[in-house]
Amino acid sequence: PAAQDGGRPGRPHCPVSADPRARAVVRADELRRLIAYHRKKYYVDDAPEISDADYDALERELREIEQRFPDLRTPDSPSLRVGGEPAEQFVTYRHRVPLLSLDNAYDEKELREWDERLDRALGGAARTYVVEPKVDGLSIAVHYRDGVLERGVTRGDGFVGEDVTSNVRTIRSIPLRLLEPVAFLEVRGEVFMPLETFRKVNAERQEAGEPPFANPRNAAAGSVRLLDPRITARRRLDCFFHALAAIEVATAPPTHWERLGLLRALGLRTHPLNERCDDLDGVLRAIERLRGLRHGLDYEIDGAVVKVNEADLQDRAGATSKFPRWAIAFKYPPERATTRVRDIAIQVGRTGALTPVAELDPVPLAGTTVSRASLHNEDEIRRKDVRVGDWVVLEKAGEIIPQVVKVLPERRPPGTVPFAMPDRCPACGSAVVREEGEVVRRCTGATCPAKRREALLHFASRGAMDIQGLGEALVDQLLARDLVRDVAGLYRLDLDTLAGLERMGRKSASNLLAQLEASKARPLHRLLFGLGIRHVGQRAARLLASAFGSVEALAAASEDDLLGVADIGPATSRAVRVFFEQEANRDLLRRLAEAGVRTTALPEERAGAPRLAGSPLAGKTVVLTGALPGRSREEAKALVESLGGRVAGSVSRRTDLVVAGQAAGSKLADARRLGVKIVSPEEFERMVAESQAAAAGGAAGAAIE
Ligand code: IVH
């Protein structure tokens, strides 16, 4: 067929049938060919012929046909792109050929030394090279059998990785079917997260109260290892292939460069900036060219990979136990810039945390202009002795956010003074305190405008009450005119007041009122999250809503009651208690309830989440060691988890319980040393039975309510 030799597929010559199924067969076949053709044009040739929308329409039509006639679904169905059911855990997979790592060179001298070693190993044989960008992501091995994607495996330790096939299928630049039905093919590539996606994912995580990823590489690695492929699908990962690891056809081409060409012919994307070089000087020029180009890309490149081009010479050079001798990674040093600290400003967050931020003379660094850098906290500033007026070195290495690496003492102007954190909140003048064991200072002012602003924005955010239209500009106006002091005040706003604000017509004012009205009926966990109680993120809020069922019950819960909820730890329990002990907070909740905001859980929030207080395993961290009669390790683990406990792999001071079966080893010794409670398998079974009874009672109680 035309698509297989790269030409544009034409309409198949087929008699038109009246039978809908027969018609579907023909059309599905045609769609598959069109999809294969246009996906290669888009991903591999970087020369799309149709718009993204038209391409999506082709995939959609095929998905619809497959939905109507499920037997027409093939292993390269576009429905696989959206991610299937979540897995319990990943299966490990032993690589057919180990995934070696690369040795590094940090400058020209080290690169020349590598080439000299190579020259000796190859007895001076003439060779050429390929230089490729080293995309900063994670290594992946992908197998195709009879042209169909069969398996995707992470690098792991190089010998054994994890089978992440369902997640790999969601990556659109990885074809589900090759353009030729090759018997077997293993390719290696680098999966990464584009910077734009990385920023979006982190913004969403922050809004949801989850910790942001430190850099795109961690984000990509975390996303490939998610058990729920539907979430991976939304992370929009991307991939370039850089090596042919195994192929079962007559012969693989004799050079790496031609092999890269073969990958493209099969529909596998390789990096467009790869270059073939005749000698080492050419290699150095290619490395310099890449250095200049790398900041223009929408993903991070931390170096260049230099490879010997001739496959027979690669084989002759061989490998050490860790690296191939025929390839090396040239690492670009992290980019640095020097600039002056104009001022050190203090930001006040929602929890009252004071964060020092360096305001800088703007300076270009790694593709952007930097004018601010977080100084994290006072200990960090003291350690580096950063002062207003200082010249500092900034670095961006892997992270998007610039860091102050050090101060240049020789350029310190006279008259600077060590920076001192304020004793009073810069926003409201209230006292600030630094609690035992914390690195941050917090404002204690209950009415601090900076805290209020952040609290209002958090309450309205998407993961919380989702009040659209209540953004920064509006919150600032509401606070400046003293129209709102806390989140309950939002529900007393009226049309005339809102319509009288800047950049607010009657239309947007009434939209906002409708949004506020709708927010009153949100599930309880959204309200709990929206209150901004310390340590209560979205997950904890769900657990609390399901365990207690109402604000009133939660407010009345003791710290022990809270600790009895599976996965609610001591810090959260304490924080919830502290929150409800404040009269101002109880008053706030009364006013929210009076305004008509739901303070009880929806039935579905409570369902399936029995109250586990009183169960001896709920909330406990358990370590299993030795053999448990009649139960596999997996079974015992699942059991503990279903009863609200957590199973850890090693014993620490945080372990609550060690179950010591027959032939228990070093974990038992650790437990004795640390004084952790140890129980026999029989005692464990008793605890399980008791927990099951508690869970059954709790569930019944919840059902009656
Ligand atoms: S070749 C035997 N090519 O860098 C050769 N690796 O530090 C093995 N990487 O684990 C690797 N871009 O994940 C190769 N164009 C490229 C690469 C590349 C990124 C990664 C790869 C590898 C790591 C080694």
C-alpha cells in the first residue's frame, strides 16, 4: 500500500457496500492509513500537511467506528492514547540488552582525551561521528513486534526496569504501529516533558496544594511512573529516539547515521538537530552550535552526546561495565550570570509564611531575563550572607527557577549590613514568629491583608470552591475598599456593589454572583481544602470529609479521633485542632453556614470510606518481615492498606508496628534496636479481624446517616 513507502495513501478501490459493518471495515482501514501517513508527516518529517484539528478528527472518527464495532479495534487503536484502567503496580522487566549510561566530558580537553583512548582501542582506525542533543528526560526502551508496539520499559538500574507500556502508549510522538511490519525491533529513546507543559502542570499542582516538581526531568519521570495512564495521557509527554538496540531483519545498516534514518523511515522520531561529523573538530563545532541553539527549544538539553558512527567500530571499542567506550556525553556547564541585589523584599503567603525574595538588576540567563530570585528563608540568607547592594552569581541548572549560588565578597560595596528578617509583618505590622523546628517565620496577624488576599484567592481557586471570575485584580479591589474581610464576606456582596467596581460591568457582576451562588453547594472536601488549614491539601480534605461528614463533627473531633483516620498524620491532626480552637475560625464557619454554604458531606463523599477510628491498623505504618502463614506478602500488604494502614519497606522510628513472621531478618533486629512494637503473625491476624469489625461498624454507621 502507498502509505508504507511514504507516499500519500489514496482511496482504496473497493466496491461500496450497503452493509454498515462492511463499510466500517473499509473506512477504518482507510483512516488507519491516513493517520499513519499524517502522523509521520507531523512528528517525523516536521512537515504537517493538515491542521491539528483535521488530524484529531481522523482519530476521532476511527475511535467512533471502533466503539460501534469493537471487534475492529486493532493494537494501534487511537483509543489507547487516552489511557486505560489504572494498574495496581508495575511489573519489572529484564532488559534484553542492558541500558548503559554514558561517561561524561566537561570540556574540550576531556573530549580529546576520550578520543585518544578510542584511537588506541581501535588501533587508529578512521572513523566518523554523530553528535546529538542530550535531551534531559528519562531513558526508555520500546519494543515493536510485527510492527506493533508491544512494550515500553523504563531504564531502571540498566538491567531491570519497569513495564510502563500503558503509559508509553499515551505518548503521541511514539507510534503504536511502525510503517513497516518489522518482525522485532527494540529502540531506545528519551521521554521528556516540554517546558510549557511543565509550567502548566506545576501551576495546577500548586493551585491544588500539591508540591511542584523541581524540574522537567522529575516531572517526566514521575509521569511515566504513574499507575493511572489517564493522568499520564494528560501530562503531554514527548519523545525522541536515539538508538536502534535490536532488529530482527536481514541486516541493520552499518552506521549509526543510517540507522537513525531507518528509524525515521519506520515512523520513529529522531532529533532534527542530530549531525554527522567527519572529525573531532567538526564534533566540537557541532557542540558549540548546539550550545547556542539549546535555549530556543521548548525542552531542556543538558549536553550533547557524541557517538562513533560506524557500527563495526562501536563493537570493536566495546564497553566497560557501565559505559560504552564509543560514546560520551559532553555536558554544558550550568549557565551563570552575575548581577546586583537591588533589594530584598518579603512576600507574605496564605499561611502567613514570610519568604525573602531578591530583587535584582535584570540580567539575561539561559534564555530568559531574570529580575527576581527566591532566597528561600532566613537560614539560607545567613548561610550565603546575601545583603542588599551585593553582587551575586545566579545559576539555572535543570531548574527553571534561578538560584543565588553565592555572593562575590570582593565586589561588596562599603556600608552594607547583614540582612535581618523583620520582626513585624511587612503587610500588617503584626508580630512574626518562628516555631520550634521550622525554618520559616509566620505572621500572627489574624487580619493581615496579605494573608487575607492569599486566603481569598485560595478559597476561589479551581481545586477549592472554584469561583470563576474572582481573580487577583478583583480581590485587591475588594480588600482595598474594605468590602470583604474574609471568605464569608464574599457571600454578602450584592450586584450594585460589584457593578460599581473598576472593570466590572453589570454583566460580569451578575456572572460572579451566579458563581458564588453555585459555589455554596460544592462538596464538603472542597470547602475544607478552601479554608486553607495548614497541612490540609486536597487529599487530606477528602479523607476528613469522608471520615467526619460535616464541619461540626470535624470541629468536635479530638486529636486522637483525627489520628484514627487512615493516612491523617500527627501534623495534620494537630493543625486541624489548632484551626478549630480559634474562636475567629469557628465564627467564620458559622457565617459561611448562615450564608448557605454546604457544611455537610454529599452522600458520595462518605460512601466507601468507613470511619476507621478504633481499628488497630488504621493510620499505622506497618513493616512486614519473614513469612506469614497462609498469606503472601502482597496479600498481607493489600489487607493492611484496605484497613487504613500503610506498609513500609524498612523500619524507622516512624514505624508503628513490625509483623515478624518465620525467618524474620534484619528488619526484626532494626525494630528491637529502635524499640518499635513487634507482633507475631497470630497477633497480626487478631488485629486484622478487629480492624475489619471496626470498618464494618463504621461503614454501617455511615450508611444509616
Ligand atoms: S545514547 C549506549 N543518545 O543520557 C548509549 N543517550 O547519560 C546510551 N540521553 O541514559 C545512550 N539523549 O537516557 C543517548 N541522544 C542521546 C541521548 C541520550 C539523552 C540520555 C539517556 C542515557 C543518558 C546517559
